[in-house]
Amino acid sequence: MHACTTSAAPSAQPAASPWPVFWVASIAVFLVSLDSTMLYAAFGALRAGFPDASAADMSWVLNAYTVVFAAMLIPSGGLADTHGRKRMFMGGVVLFLAASAACGLAGSEDWLIAARVLQAVGAALLTPASLSIVLAAFPASQRAVAVSLWGAVGGLAAAVGPSLGAFVVDVAGWPWAFYINLPLGALSLWFGAGLLKESVRPDARRRVDGVGMALLIVGVGALALAIVQSESPAWARGELIVAAAVGIASLVAFVLWARATPHPLVDLALFRHRTYRYVNLATLSFGIAFAMMFFAFFFYMTGVWHYSLPRAGLAVTPGPLLVMPTAILTGRLAARMGHRPFLVGGSLVYAASGLWFLLVPGAEPAYLSQWLPGLLLSGIGVGMVLPSLSGAAVNRLPAQHYAVGSAVNQATRQIGGVLGVAVTVLLLGQGVARHEDFSPIYAGHVGLALLTALLCLAVDTRPRAA
């Protein structure tokens, strides 16, 4: 019996359509991805709501979530494969919604950061289970399209997050950046209880590698701390060097531990697959660039062009609107041609958007001529690359490793997001941003996009002859 097939009693009736299952699983992933970028727009409102906190301190509202999400994604993939995908999905949605409510009620920055950590755990439990549920619901011939569309839903949510966040925060205040999760999440729970079936027997038990998880959290967190606080007067240079050294040492120890322990957080054997190895390196570089671009956008619109937050949110919308149709078309073509042409081509388009932002926009607002073309390029690039990275990551893996393999890939993207936010806060979050302050951001955007294209040349997911 295949590990990834849905369990069903023999019947002469035609199989039910897998699309209702897809949409139930995707609603929750939409919320997780939306939440990961909506706070880019809410960052200024959060600082105003907690005036005693610095920009570097408030960056942990974003980064504490992302670091814990990245570290928890990987064991959650294993838990979904061995303890039941529906069980992990439903439990993750419940925890995510409860933590969202706690975030909105937070009366201090410490409370908010703690609630964000719980929210990250819920998000990590549901995300790999969602993809495994989708993969199990579709026949093999439709999985490339389904995975691309699943990735497109997440990519669209991540791209729409800043513009929606700007509108919600301006109209209702920053707590509603979290309360907005509650009605959609409740729908996912309601329909999921009846529609979703367990696609694995939850009878094998896998140990959770607490040591590996702690090393990964400390490693990524310490590096992010060293970056965001590097210009802070509250931290001495020696303390920051120690933090960076602890981060690097923890990540090295993480790899050594994974090689030595019989039940590692990350099975390094996954990286023996050439395509999987290069896809994850590309995911890291693209994740950094993606976070830098969106976080910097609101600094530019509000700080240099002096747009209001709702106007800035509206201004970013055309790019994200291109993500979904681009991803759907890309997924259909990738099923026949493989993912490499779209990964490389999309990365080059994304590099072109960064080059546009680097060279064209000036200090005076000229949205249609100076910003919109670059924004449209970025939407096409993201639509080609993000879903293709998700699809290519699991394309050559055995079915029993879908959830873990996907979780490692998603965690890699989240780690890239942590580093992207940290760099952006370092370069732009210390005072009033000026036009010239953005040159390093967009130069980095171009360089990372080109690196992604170079790494993706090694990806091979072309359909094999029977």
C-alpha cells in the first residue's frame, strides 16, 4: 500500500473530487502565510502602540514567530507523517487561532512576543500536514498542479499580507491584524472536521529531537539578534560578537548533532538528493530577498514618499494580484517541462524588479512611471519562483518523506525571512529613512535573485519516461 494514498473503503462509486479537501487545507495555510507578512505593514502601528520599545525590540514580534516557526516546522512534518495528518492539522489550527486572539489582547510587548511564539507553534503544526493532506488527496498525475496551486495560495497570501495589513491596521488598529484570522480559521475547522480523512495510520511513533530544535532556535535567533542590534547603543560591540559566535557555533553543533543522533530533527540524508539540496539553498536566498523587498516597501512609501499607510497598502496590491495566475500557469507547464525553466526565469525577472527599484524611483512620488513597472515584475517573479520551489522540493522525494521534506523547505524559507527582516531593520529601522538608504537593500535584492537563478540551474524535475 502506498503511504500517501487516502484511506477509503472499496466502492463502485466514482472517487470524490479532491478540490474541497484542497481548499479546506489551503485556507489555514493562507492564514499562516498572511500572518507572516501582514505585520510588515503593521510594524509602525505596533511601535506606536508600544512607544517604550525600540525598532530592534519590536522586530522580535516578527522574528520570534519566524524563528520558532522555522524550528518547529521540521518536527511537525514528522509528527504529521507518524501521528496523523488530520490530527496535527486540526490541532495546529486550534492553537493558531487561540494564539491569534491572545496577540490581539496583548497589553505589553513581552506578552505579544510570547503569544507570537505560541502562534508559531500552531502554524508549524498545520503547515506540513496541510501539504501532505493535499498530496494524498490527488492522483499522481495531478500532484504537480495541486502543489503549485498550494504554493500559490501561500505565495499570494504572503504577497497580499502587507497591503491587507495596511488597510486593516489603519481602519481598526493593530490588534485586528490578528483578529482577522479568527473567522477564516473557524471555517477551516468546521469544514475540516467533516471533509478531511486520515491519509496515514498514526501507529508509528517518532521521537522529537529537542536538542536539535533548541540548537536551531538558538543559532538562528542569536544571528538575528546580532544583526538587528548591531547599531543599538544598548548592546556593546563585544556582546554582539559573542551573540554572533554563539549563533554560528549553535548551527555548526546542529549539523554535527544531526549526523550523530539516531533520530535527528533534520535527516541529512534528504540532502543527498541533488535537486533537493539546491532547491533549499535557492529557497534560503530567495526568502531573504523576498522579506527585504516587502519590508523595505513600506519604509519607502511612508518614509520617502510620505504615503499614508492605506495608500501604501493600495500601492503594493498590483504586484500580488499577479502571483496566483502566474503560479497556476507555471504549475501546469512545470508538470510537463519540469520546474527549472520557471525557477531560473522567475529569478531573473525578480532580479530585474530589484534593478528597477535600485535605479528608477526618486525622492519625489511618481507611482505609475517609477514604481508600478517594478512592482509588476516582482509579482510575476514571485509567482514563478515561490510555488516552483515548493513543488521542486518534494518532486523526487519518496512519498513517506513528503511532510518532512516539505517542512525542511518551508523552514529554510522562514530562516531566510528572519535574516531578511533583520538586515532591513538594521539598514532602515534606526531613524527616518532617506532615499539613498535603500540602495544597499535593492542591490542585495538583485544579488540574491541572481544567486537563486544560479542555484536553480542544478534543479532537475523533468518528468521521467515510464
